[in-house]
Amino acid sequence: MLKFKINKSIISNNSKTYFIADIAANHDGKLSRAKKLIRLCAKAGANAAKFQHFKAETIVLDEGFKKIGKLDHQAKWKESVFNVYKKASINPKWTKELIKECKKNKIDFLTAPYDLNYVDELDRYLPAYKIGSGDITWKEILIKIAKKLKPVILASGASTIKETIDATRLLLKYNKKIVLMQCNTNYTNSGDNYNYINLLALKQFKEIFKNKVILGLSDHTAGHASVLGSIALGARVIEKHFTDKNERIGPDHKFSMNPNTWKEMIKASRELEKCLGNGKKKLEKNEKLSVVVQRRGVWANKDLKKNNKLFLKDLKFLRPCPKGSISPFEIKNYIGKKLKVNIKKNSIISKSCLNL
């Protein structure tokens, strides 16, 4: 079974779900807000606070976006795409402060480096790497990150199954500690987005990669229905955006979880984990008395004499079912057998009563 650690947290198919609070651009350009969000998500139950390290000039081409215009969720942005990315970028000088704040709040520090230089610069600080959906076809960064030999979390938003397979196999060529996340990359916060989450793709991932990857979900819908569904399907790493107030102005605030909804998600997820069990049907410890009080036992409906044969007309099938009762399901196996003892009316019929 695939098993590895992100810092002190065990990541496996049987481990507790690892929750990543993606602060992303929700720091709004202020270190104090970034640190506040770390404190809030830690208190709400997140395992990691995640950021995105990029420079506007190494992730977007200003001229390119001016040529195509603002599309999709970017259409509502008041400033140019380049300027929005510039304001959302992390000041490299913040990094040590963010790590310090994470340690102080006993939470892992993660980030997605969208820059080849950042991969090297951040390596000493990271217990794992996140690769955003937008870089799933950038072979150079996939290989560079995989070769760091730390756990790699790959999001597969806006990707075909071929692109997802190709990227995952490339990572596996260099690194065996891979989390593959189903993801729908749509940031419009539309209620219609639930139609496109496609959680059952997780089953496809499992069929293709068997036990070579850990499943996960990176999600941008409101609430946590998708999270619960993905955990039930085997996801053990969850990433959701996090903010303090959804009413704030910014590219990620609207579809983010807040401290209250995050706590609700964690509570519901931990309850679900308990419900999942080990996948093998059995009589559970807390059901043993239910067998007695709810099942039908085999009872004598009249006085029966020793050496007489047992007939169906002599019996009634009623609750309770005390220990030792013959199972009604198997009664045909005992009809016609001779009684070893006298049995009074309303007494249980057990194997020990019969000559077998």
C-alpha cells in the first residue's frame, strides 16, 4: 500500500484526510492578512496553509491577455490580468514570516511554485510540492519538482484524461509519492458548477493507476458536498480556498471557505471517515445485542415430547432470538429430527435439543 508523509501527517488510503487551506490570493497583498488567515485556518482544522509563489512576469504575458481580452471569470476583473496577478503575487520576503507563522500555529506550510527558480529557492522550506492545474502540460516544471523527491500534489483541472495520465506518469517516472487530484477549474462561483465536478473521475484514476497514487480533490465550489463525495470515493487529500470573509473584493474570495464553513466541512468529513469502515461487511460489535432483540428465534408453539420428530407446525418464528436458537433460515435442516428432551411451549429450539 502506498504510504508517505507530508511533514508529520501520514498520507495513505487508510489515513485521515489531509486538508489544505489554499489562501492563494486572499491575502490581498498584505502580509498581516496572510498571517491572520494562517491562524484562522489552523484554528478551523486545516492541516496545511498553502500559498502560490509566482511573479506576474513569469506566469502571464501582459500583451497576450490584452490581445485575447478578459475571458471567463476574468471578465469581471476591473484591472488588467497582469496587474491582478501582480497584486496577488507573494513578496519573496514574506516566505520566512509565513513559515514561522505556520510553525507557531502547528500547521504545515505549502505553496505552488509557478516559476522554475522558485522550485529551487523554496525547496528547503517545503514538506511537499503542489502543482496547479495550469502547469499540467509544462513538462519542465513537472520533472524539476518530481526530482526533488518530496510528495507532489498534482491538480488536473481543465485537463483531458490523456493529459492527466501523461503528467502523472511523468511524475511517477522520477517520484513515487504522488497525489492526483480531480479538479474542475472554474472560478465563477456559479451554482451550475456542481454539474461539472465529476467526482467519479476518481474511480477512473484508481482503475488506471491502481495503488500507485493517492487520490485527492481540489475544489472551487461553495460548501462541502463535493468534499464528502470525494472522500467516500477514496480521496485523502483535499484542497479548498480559504478566506475570512466571502464578501471581500478579490479573485478568490467568493468561492472560498470561511472559518465557519471550514469547521463544518472538517466535522462532517471526520464523521464520514468513521462511517466508511474497512469495506468488509461483518456483524459489528455494537450490533450484537440487536441480533437478540430484532431477529426471530425458533420457538415451540406447544409442549413437545422427547423422541418425537420436529415438524414445522410445532414451531413459531418470533422475536427475540436468544443465543443458541436455530436460525429460521436453516430450519429445513432440522425438520424431521428427533427431540432429545421434552420441550415446553414457548421454549427456544436449539441444536442441543435435537438428535443430529
